[in-house]
Amino acid sequence: VEGFWNDMNEIATWGNAIPENLEFNFEGHKATSRRGRNLYGMQMARSTYEGTKKLMSGKRPFNLTRSGFAGIQRYSAIWTGDNVSYDDHMMLGIRIVNSLGLSGVAFAGYDTGGFVGEANSKLFARWISIASLSPFFRTHSMINTRDSEPWSYGEEVENISRNYIKFRYQLMPYIYSLFYEASQSGMPIQRSLAINYTHDHLVYNGLYQHQYLFGPNILVAPVESFKELVKVYFPEGDWYNVYTGKIYSGNQEVILECPIHQLPVFVKAGSILPMQKSMMNTSEKTDELILHVYPGNRPSEFVFYMDDGETFQYQQGESVTRKIYSENNKVYLAPSEGKYQEHFKTIQFIFHGLQVQHVNVNGEQRSLERITHSFFSPLEKYDPINEPDSMGEESVTTFSMAYTRQALELKW
């Protein structure tokens, strides 16, 4: 990451008002501070982005701001400002990012763990799990407070944090494709349920105001750190539990357990998630694309996107898109489109909830291997008496083949 972090650009005045006699310049016309202050943060972020871009020899700058205005999404990511290490602020951050998404700002997040005060171990673990499924993910804390890294809260929290951080890295092909979609249409990465289920009155129930979709296919049900049970609303369709593969029917409310190591997360039936093996950082490259297939009765479409991740060459066509369709007992990968060459050598298909032994790939039969799968590593035994809680696992089927840019049709 190379770039700048713009802070306190509201303009912050430490509890005092901006002097009324301060004048702003609006394209040559004088304006009052009341008129200019809302634009100040956005223009600061804009000038930072444009200046840094000129200095970076064709590389993309990273820009982060605390303040902005309509159009800020062109120049910067946003975080929600100084929060406090309370469950209420954790949940508030979710609502703010949902609302920013509705306002056209897709790249947004919050200070995970809280900036002011000191989180307890459960709060930090829960906050990390939620934030790992947000657009902008980082921890941050105030000077003269306790260390707030995952390893600062003991072995159990470190294990839980590692699991969700690694899960995010596995999801990076999916997440990067979502950012491409946001750049093209403004569709947020973290989506209020009102976007996809506008006419479902239950999504407006205050009980479910924190639930959101991470992209079109992943349902997240955030819950406070001190709760052991949570009431979840499943919109229309079927939903796979990400830990066990259990399927829940849509249009129903269900009370579920929510132990601190398992944030309620579900994948919509009919979805295909492009994923990869966990990496240490985003500069690492993998030679294998992993497609997780969640069969269902409803058709779906996803646009997989890649470029070099560093430069502006995508504006010259150096990118690739690939449409992925799913319907009933069929998956179709359209041919790759674009000049950028994917670096994959193999493609692995993992089928969840599929009870067949073979699939046909472009008319050729392929045998499926049944394996036990989990996105998460087992928690380590840190307690000399009690056994660690299970992260869950499921039985899936899989096969691998050489990666190709040509069309692939799978039937079963």
C-alpha cells in the first residue's frame, strides 16, 4: 500500500466552531465557511489523490479520508472516524457503512476494535469477524491505550482473528470483482438488504437492521459480542451455512446460536464464489482459481474480474472479465474477455450439497472426489482441561482441471 491518510479534515477544530469570518474560494467567488466546510474534506482528498497519482509513475495510490462530500468515492476510501470500544459502536459502524453504500460510497470501513477505550477479548474477536467481511478492513487504536492487535488478547482470540483474516484472503478474487462492479455501476460491496429485497417488509424491521449482503451472494448477520443467540432473517431463496453447509429456507426468521468464534454467515443457493488459497498478503499470486459452487433452483450470474492490481493499465484494456452463470444443474463459464492474461494454471471446482459422483465438462465425464472441507482452521488447544470449540466442517465434492480461457459448461 502506497499513499496517504487524510485525518481531521472536516475541518476538525477540537470542539470549537470554525470562525465565521473565514472565507473560501468557489471557482473565483468568495463563500462563507458554512458553505465551504462540507467540500473542504473532499477537495483535500481529491488534491491528495491527484498529486500522489502524478508522483507514482503509473501506479495506483491508496488514499484514505475521514471526511468527504458527494463524489468522494472517485478519490478516496472513507473510514467512519473515531469510535469507542463498545458493542454499540461496533453495530453503529455497520449501519454507517450500509448507509454510505446507499449513498454511492463503496469503499468504507471503521476502526476495528474501537479507537477510544479498550476492547475486551470477546468484543475484539467479534469485531474482527464482522470487519473481515467489510469493504475496508483494518484495526486501529488510540495512543495510551492497550495494544490492539489480534495477538494482544490471548490465544483464543488470536486463533479466531487468524481464521477470519485468512477467510478474507481466500475471498479476495470475489472481493476484487466486487470492487470492479462498484467502479462500473456504483453498487456497494456491503449492501443493505433493502437493495436486493426492496419489497420485503421484514428487511426494514429494526431487528434486522444490521444484516447485510457482502456482494450479491454472502449474507452476514452481525451480533453483539455478549450474545449467545441471535434472531436471523433469511430473505427469499435458500441459504447455506458457511461453517457446516446446512441449508436454511428463505422467507423465515430463525433463532441461531452465535458463539464468539462463529459469526452467522451464509451463502445464497445458486451462487458461485471465485476464491483462492489463503495468502500472506495481496502481492502474492496464486496459480489456482477455486470456484465454490452452491447449487440452487434460482439462476445467478457473477462477473469475475482481474487486472495487475497495481497500475492504470486496465484503462488501456489490460484487464479480463469472465461471466459465470449458474442455473439448476448447470454451471457455465463464458470465455475470458480482455487482454490481461490470468496467471492460473489450474481451476478447482468445489460443490457444496451436491450428491452426485460425476459431472460432465463440455460433454466429457469427470469423477468427483468427496472430501471434508472447512474454510477455517480448527481452534488450537490452549485450555489444559477443555477441548477447543469446533469451527465446523462439511462434506463436499471436488475435481480439478487445467485452467482455460475458453468456455466451460458443467452439467450433472
